[in-house]
Amino acid sequence: MAHITLQKACRRFVDHVGSRHIAGNARAYDIIVIGGGVVGNSSALELRRKGFTTVNVDAGPCPGYGSTSSSSAIVRNYYSSIDSCRLAWEGYHGWVRWADYLQAPPNEDLCYLNEIGNAAIDTPASPQCQKYLANVRKAMAACGFLWKIGTQLSSRNESHT
């Protein structure tokens, strides 16, 4: 992945569309969003819905071409902090209702969430792993998430130890 400075990214944008499209007679933007991946485009969409005019500047040739394209596209909710678990859970529900979130027309060909489950490997010989998984269990229990240890299903009302 090529790294580019903000100055170079802005210069590329100006060279591509011309400075008249950034400010002045033709168009002015309230906010310039740096990046055209998941975070940049999501931020721009939410800002547009709040009434701001935005433009995304990205070094890549198309949206999602940078670090987003290198991600594993995993949606998970097992984190070692309660806030991260809650944020991931909110994101999960966004994926479940993706077409509604985007306000897409019926039968629009969109990406989708393929729910296949996941597993975290417990390695008793690793103190670091044990500490991390203990924090994960605690955070997931605090959020009321269901998770399995072996063949036992734990729920909000059961002990998670």
C-alpha cells in the first residue's frame, strides 16, 4: 500500500477535478474526508445525511482500494473491552440491515453479511492468552452476548466462568 501525505492527496485531487470544484464559484465543501475506504465513506455518508457537503480524497484509484481491500472483512464481537463489544454489536446490526441503512432500492445488488460463526482458541499454557480470554468473557457477559465453551452454551443468566 502506498503511503501519501495529506498535501500530496489534496494536490492529486485538485489536479484531478480542478481547483474550481473545491471552492469558489462552482462548489465549496464543508468537510474534506481523507480516505475512500470503509471509514472514510461511512463518515462521508453520515455527514451528508446531517446536511454537510463532503468530498473524499484518497490516494487509491477507487473506493475501498487501500487498507479496506486488505482487510479480512471479519465482523466479530469478541473483544476484551465492554465498549468495543458494544460497538461491534451495533455494527453487526448495521450489517444485518445493510440495505435499509443505505436506503438502497429493492433488489439492489449489495454486499451482505455471511454469518458463519467464529472460534477463539483457548491456550491454557499462555498466561497472556488466559488474561485476554478472561477479559473477553467478562466483556461479553457484561453485554449479554451468548458464547460457547466446548459444548456448553452460556447465556446472560448463567455463570461464564
